[in-house]
Amino acid sequence: MKKRLLLIHPPFVRKINGQLPLNLVYLAAAVEKSVDIKVKILDMNIGQNLSRTLAEFNPTHVGITRYTPNNQECLKILKQIKNSKTGITLISGGPHEWSRSSITQRSAPWIDHVVAARDGERELAKIMTGDTQINLDWRELFPAYHLLDMSEASYSFDQNVFSAAKMLTYLSARGCNLKCSFCSAGDYRPVPIELVIGHLKKIVDMGYQALFFNDANFAADLERTRQLMQLIIQEGLNKKLIWGCQTTANTFLSEKIVALMAEAGCVYVTYALETVSPLGLKRIKKKLSPQVVADKCFTAKRYGMKLGLYVMFGMHTSQHEDYYWARKTLDQVAEIQPDFVSYSILADYPHTRPDLNWENEKFSSEKVWEFFDEGISFHPHCSADYAEQIRSEILKRHQTDLQQTKIF
């Protein structure tokens, strides 16, 4: 029987949902490049049905991406598949597995393969081909966008950003050169800029006019950023493609780089403010100056870019102290007046608390957590009542001094 691989994007209850499963289109591209195998992507976040897909596609292999907040749901899905269809090979990967693969093998022995690599493309290709010596680099892959229903509305970033232009998301790099405590992105792993340019040309040829670079820190390497911007301009791609990104607003991000990004077609940038609390920044190992972030925000605005901010609460063990700094941070957000803002409350994950038994921890599951970007997660220092207090303060601000800012 010919192998058939079903890749599942499992349900993830969070504020930002329905985003294009970028990790799966890279994994699918790796398999399609390596061997003649039929691949299908099932996105359960947009209502696609598991039972119907299993019956119609009849996979021989099923892979799923596990995140810590939806870990238990993923295990239920895999168990359901194992019980309903005999002979299926189950493959588990994703951020939760990077630090917990040995636990998975002990607690769920019915999972056949665990992909614990941060870049899982090569490992998945090994499993599907049986070739342990396969030579494959994810950076050379063009994402298998053709496996998605790109008419799905939730796969398009907010229309206010790109003026309703047809858009995609793409990675020009993985990882980050910073070491924030809450992030599991790993070391910075950029795609060679010549390959990026080739991929952008393909995206334009597919009829897309807008792109969001989903890199964790787009301008992590400023010299690479400068060269990439110059090539985009040189190839005329800035006349065909507008784009956005997220990056760090540090002192090294000069106005010259921002100006070059704008000339190359950048119309939207998101910066991480997180908090104005010095102790809070220290605890999450964020080497930022809130004033520098504000200055970079105003610079981006001068060059006509729409602006997003990441804001975080919950860094202090005292909720009274945390609420004080939460209000101070919201004052700074009001001064900056971004177009969009993302709110989250600091959560713990396996790489931040390896001492915990993550298979049995009770996650925050109250409805209020869905207001915040990380959604259902593990918040050891914040009660649901405190989360509601923060939510109420945010909504009050958006009715007064942040009326023009959209929560995303």
C-alpha cells in the first residue's frame, strides 16, 4: 500500500487563532521533495473534520504538532486515531517535544515516532522514506502552500494592514539571537538571502501582493537585513509586494535600516515592548529599554509603517506590584498609539520549568485566558481573577486613550 501522510494542526484555544499552519507546509514540502508520497494537511482550527478526513484520505501515517497548552488534546486525538484505525503509524513533533520527548515515549508508548528536533523536516523525511542518511535542509524548501485552502479567510492577516491585498506568511529565518526566558525559538537560523529572493519571486508569480515574514526576529542580523532589502529593491520586488514583520526594537536598529525596509516595501512592523518594569524585563531576560522601543516606534511611524506592539504582564510574584507596572505599561502603550497590540500574561513551559511534571500539570482553563494571546496555558503566579482584572483595565483603556488601537 502506498504511503499517505496526514499532518494535523490541532485545536489551539487562544486569542489569535486560525493562522496559517506554516510549520506544516514546510514539513509537507520536505516529504514531497524526498519521496512520492501523498500528503494532506488537516487544520482543526478552521473546522476541518478529523473523522471525515480519516475516512476519505485513509492515511498510513499521521503527524501532529504538539504545543504545551494543547498537549492533552493532541494525545486524545492520537489515541482516537490509534483506536479507530489499525496499522496507522503515529508521529508526534512540535515545541512540546523539544524538551519532553523522553516523557512522551514513557507516557504514550503507542506513539510510534517522536520528532524532537527544532527543525523537524529532515527527521520526518527519514521516517517517511526509511533513509536515515537523507540530506535535506529546511532552508532550501519552498512551503507546500498548495496543500491549503488559501481561500480560508482566517489565513489572511488583518485586512487593515495590507489593504485587502492577497497575502501569505513566510519564514526567512527561524530562531533568534536573543535569549528571552519565555521563548523556545532556539538559535538564529537564517535562509540564504538568494534563496529568499527566489521564494519571493515564486510568491509573486502565484498572484500574491502581500507577505508577512513570520520570523521571530526579522532584523536579528542587521547586515543580512540590509543586503536583503537592497536585493528586494534591485529585483523590483518592492513594486510588486508589500510586507510586514516582527523584530526587536534595540539600539542597533538604526533609522537607515528602517528607511531601507520602508523602501523595500515594508508597511507594517511589530515590536516587543513587553513591560516598562525594570525588574520584569530582567526576569524575562529581555535586554530592552522601553524608551528605545518607543523611539523606534515613532521612527517606524514617520516612514509610514503601521505599528504593532507585544505587551506582557505577570512577571512579578506580587499581583499588587504587577498591576502597578501593568498600568504603567499601558500608559506607555497609550503614548505610542500603535495600530495593533497583542496582550499576554507570562506562562511557564517545559524549557522554563523542567522540574515540573508537565503531563499532569493543571493548566489555566477559565474563559478569561482566551482573551490573551497564549490562551489556555500554565500561569503559576496569576489567578483567573487577576487575569480578569488585567482584562478589564485593558478594555477600559481601549474605550478611552487607546480607542484607535485594535487588539489582535
